[in-house]
Amino acid sequence: MQTHPRMKLTAVCTMNRHQIPDGIFSESTIPKHYRNWNKMIDYEELDLLFVSSLPPFHYNMVKTALKKGINIVCEKPFTMNRHESRELIELTTHYSAKVMIDFKWRFLPIRQKMKKLFQNNIGDLIHFDYHISSAQYEHLHLTSRGWMAQKQQFGGMLGAIGSHMIDCMRWIVGDEIEKINGFVHTHVPEGAGEFRDADDAFFIHGKMKNNSTFSLQLLSGVNHGFGSQLRIFGSAGTIVLMNDNTLKYGKGSKPLKKIHILQQENIPVHLTLEAKAYYPAFYPFLEKVYEYIIFDKLDRDLPTIQDGYENQVILDKILAN
């Protein structure tokens, strides 16, 4: 947020001071640091609040900020269930604040290009296929997962990664799900002295209203990972996105050809490696958030509270199995 020329960081609230990364923030860059989020909302004049807490706290934080007229960007999963999401949508009809969901990856340049290819070159959609495998078997055995290992905290890969994958499909396809089957699983239920009931794998299949089918899958408790592959099969061609850095397109049944994408070159050098990885998607997302708040200009790709609710409905259906 500090990289945006028209945004000013007013305050940060964390449970413990050490959660603010050393070298990133200081007293000069953060005017005020709080440990109580209610006090921060009460004492500060805020135009925008980023809710990046554990999922069980999202509902109350968003509700409190809404009632004070503060615009919000909330992390995903948006809430613990669709009922909480629906209540917050109803609240927005009584208050002027805007609520957006942090599905920032929509704005990754290569994904923007992929959506344009889909809209103009794919023909009728046949199948949407999104599979991820990550070699985390040893890491899961040796490293504590904390709240991410706890189902009641909405830990697990379905909330962390699956919510993004579901949003990606809804955003690109522009259609609603008609039928869905899915389940979550924990391949590594114990590790680093803790018991885990949150998922480290999920498998989702279904059909859209336009009669196309889809498959979303993630594996993390394995020894060898093969990254991310998103494949879109259409009547006029095929699109493949690998690891969010290689895009290919094949017209009809012709061979796939790599599509050149301009790389983000103006990433601030002072950012950490982790922040630099997020920057190409997060900064354009932040710009659209700014335009929506200041000019009431809603970009068609900006994820709103309605997207958060629709995403939550799908998560609820999967977790009910």
C-alpha cells in the first residue's frame, strides 16, 4: 500500500508486535500500531480497512467497519459460511461503505491475457481444468501449521488456495455452477507434535449452467509436486497456463504456441522477495480499489462482496460432503 502514490498508511493492528516484519515497517512508516482492532477503528479516521485476520474474525471486523462507514478489503475465505456472507451483503444496503474481496490474482497480467484469449478465441467452453500439486510432504511432517491445521479456524488448502481457484474459474468463465461434487482430505494428519483436521488436499468436479464441465484439484501432502496447470478446452481452441508464468494457445486442433507477455519491470527494489511475488497482481488490484472508493468507478474485474458470497456458497457445498 505504501507504494501507491495516493494512499497513506495510517495504522496497523496485530496481535503481537513481532508479526510486523523487521525492516519493512518502522515507527516512521507506521504512525500508529495497535493490538486491539476495535480501538484502531474507534480512534483512527480510516477510509479503507484491510482485514487480513484469521477467517473466524472476518465477519465481526467487516460488520463493525461497515457500520462506521469504512471501506473494506477482506481476505479470503470471506467468512466462515454463506449465512455470515449474506448478512454482510444485507448490511451494505444500509451503509455507504464498499466491500471488496482480496482475489488479487485476477489482475496478474498473464491472467488478464488468458481471460482475453478465452473471450475471443476459445469458442464454446467444453471443460475447465485446474490442478495443483506441491511437494510439502516432508514440510508438513516437520513444521507446525498452527491455525492452518485447524478445521474450526477454516484452516486448510480449500480456504487458502481453493477459494482462489474457484474464483478464477467463475471470473474467467463468467457462468454459474449448476452441479458440484467435491470433498477435502488430510493426507498428513500429524506432524511437528500437532494433530491436524484441516485439509491438505481437495477434489472438486461439476458442471456449469452452459453445460461445460470443470475439475479443480490440489495435492500438498506429496513428495513431488508438478506445480500449477490451468487448462481451458473450447470448441475453437485450447488455452494452457502453467505456474502463472507460461501461457500457451492452440487454435482448433493445431499445436499449442507460447504467448508472449510483458513482464512487470517496475517492481520496487525495497520489497521483500515474498512481497515482490505479490506485487504484479496486488498493485493493479489496489489501483482499482482506489478508483472504486474515490471515483465510484467499479472495474468489471474487481471482486466485490457478491463474489465473496458466491465463493462462500461453493465452499459450503464442498465442505458439506
